[in-house]
Amino acid sequence: MHHFMKALLALCCLVVVTPAALGADSDRHEGKKRFSKAYDIIRSGYVRDVEDDELMNGAIKGMLEGLDPHSTFLGKEDFKEMQEATSGEFFGVGIEISTENNQLIVVSPIEDTPADKAGLKAGDMILAVDGQPTQDMTTTEAVSKIRGPKGSQVELLILGKEDKAPKSVKIVRDAIPLISVKARFLDDEGYLWIRLTRFNDKTTSELLEALREQGKKAEIKGIVLDLRNNPGGLLKQSVTVSDVFLKKGAIVSMRGRGGQVLESHSAKSTPSDVTCPLVTLVNQGSASASEIVAGALQDHSRAVIVGEPTFGKGSVQKIEPLGDGTAIKMTIARYYTPKGRSIQAEGIVPDIVVAFEAPREGEAAKTPRFFGPREKDLSRHLENGAKKAGEEKKSDKPKLLESETKALLEKDNQLRMALQLVKGLPKISEVHVQ
């Protein structure tokens, strides 16, 4: 009797599960039939002859682009251009773009490119490319139209955040520089400014080389790591850059369907780890890999984050080649910071929110004031008049501050605040930033 009841129970379970499984199979079968019927109708009845490849590529593209703005089909040229963007030379205007509510927007202009020099800014809407509206244009299509031969011209119809009417901007395409790291001293005391413009396959090696070269000039007492208008790039490089400044701990994790952890990365202690005080600058143009670095440094209290909230591009795309020179780019996960914060659509909120330009005289401060340096940390500060024993009249310190950098500090409120803050960090290292 006991065996009979077990068999009956198993049969009941089988009866309960099977209809659902059959229903799912039936739905898939009906979907395939519907697709096949539509394919045949289009193939035979469209106004012009359509090749099978064109229809199939369009079908794959439609499947992916109906899911989110970052998933798409990459034709042979698109796939080639994507590979060149991280490892070889390519020609264009130098902007990272995305789609939001079916509208093409500038995530960030890349520094020292034609787009940057033409005044394009993060958040600008691109309404048309060479007179063709972008309303229903995919990101991949837009990239293809904006890129072109060196020396050729592209006309973009731009609507800025504060513009009342769109404006036409003509930009001459050029080679996009692949050097991703710039470094210079912000004063004669040894405080270094490191600017990362993107994350390509040489970013970490360029960063380490810049640190070595600048370290030969003077002892590096502190660093301002500038990630503003850095649209991101390679995940691996965001991990290795973070690792330069972290001795241990998680850097980033990727969670896929159902919250499953697909991949995680942690810092490893190495002799090249940088341990001096660190301030990191971000703004709306800081996206993807930049947000991973800023989030990791913030969660480990390794750096004070200064600037404006970041873009919020926290999804992971995987490139899957299809074997014929084409590929699909598909969102497979979301990024999470070491403390489990999702970057997607939220971004990284700075510890200290500071506008690029300081308030004009008579205006109220736009941001809360944070602890700053002491008087002696400020450039051109007034000495107290007491000369120490053995002190020489002339300093033997090397002149590190360039006139160009000095002029930049005067107009860049965020950079100036970061310099003042990093000078004070050794004295306030125990303060917990909320």
C-alpha cells in the first residue's frame, strides 16, 4: 500500500507539471509559426526584392533592440568598428552616445577630439545627423553615420540642456586619440592630477607609466584622479585601474538573471599599489567603467568622490560573434559596487557635490561646504613671518606647476576643490564621509 501511494503521488506530480511544460512548448511553437508566416509574406510581397540575409539580420536586430538601448546586432562593419574603438585607430568626432526614451543623447565627449573642441557636452540631445532625424535611429546606426573618413564633415543638430532652440554644429572628422591617460602636477608641492579619458586596452599600463614618469620629477604626495567625461570602456581595465589604488577587497560584481552572480573581481596587493591620499572627480559624463572605479573607491573609503552625480550606465553587454564576421551585443547583467549598490540608472553620487563653476559674487553657494585644508595648504598663502632656523631664502624644490595648469585651476571649481581637499586628507583621514 505504501508503494502504491508513492507511485500515485508521483503520477499526480507528473500530471500537474506536464500541462505547464506543454503550454510553454506550445507558445514557442506558435511564435515560430507566426514568425515564419510573417517572413514568407514579407519575402514575397514587399515592394522590392529582399535578400534572405537582409531579412534575417533585421529580425535579429529587432529582437535585441526591443529589449534595451544597449543590446543590438552588429553587422560586419559595426563589429569591426567596435573592435577598433578599443584597440586600434578609428576616425570620427569623438563622442560616446546612447539612447534614452528613443532620443539620441551624448553620454560624454572624449577629451581633445573634434566633438570636445566643438563644445558638445554630456546630456546634449542629437536631433539629426546630416539632416536625417535620429528619433527612431538606433545607437549603432547613429555611430555608423557619425563616423567617417578623416577630413570629412558631419553636421549634427544639437539641443543642449539649457538651449531654447536646437543649433546646427558642423564637425570635421579626425583620428580619435587612443592615449587614455594624462598626468601633470597641480602645484610645486607634489600633488598630481591624473586624467583618464577612457578605458581602452592600454589604460592601466599607461597609468602605471605616468606614475613612474611623474614620480621621477618629485615625490607624489597626493593624487586627484579625474574621471569626468570618461564614457567608460573595457571592464577589465576598470578592475585593474581600481586595483592600482586598492590593496584588497571587492571591486565589482556582475549579477544576471535572477540575481545570480556571474562574475566578481577583487583587488590584489602588489608592490605597485598607490597608497597616497586620493580624491576622485566625476560628473554626468562619467559612465560605465568610470562608475565602477568611483564606486569601488567610494565603498572602500579609499577616495573622496567630488563633482556631480554620474551617468548611471550599470548594465553589462557581452559580444557574441556569430561566425560570419557579424556579432550580437546583448545585455547579460548589471554591475554592483562592493557594498551591493546597483549603478544602473542611479549612478554614483559624490561625497561632495560641487559645480564646475564657482558661484558668482552675490550668488548663494550651490553646494554644501565640506571640510577644507588649513591656511598653510592654500597656494600663495601668507607666511606667519617667523623664519625657521637653517631655512634658506630660496627654495630648492623643482618648479612643477605649469602656467597652463594654473590657468585651468582658476576656472575649474571642481579641480580646485579637489586639490585643496587632497592636501587636507592626511589630517582628516579618520573622518567618515556620509
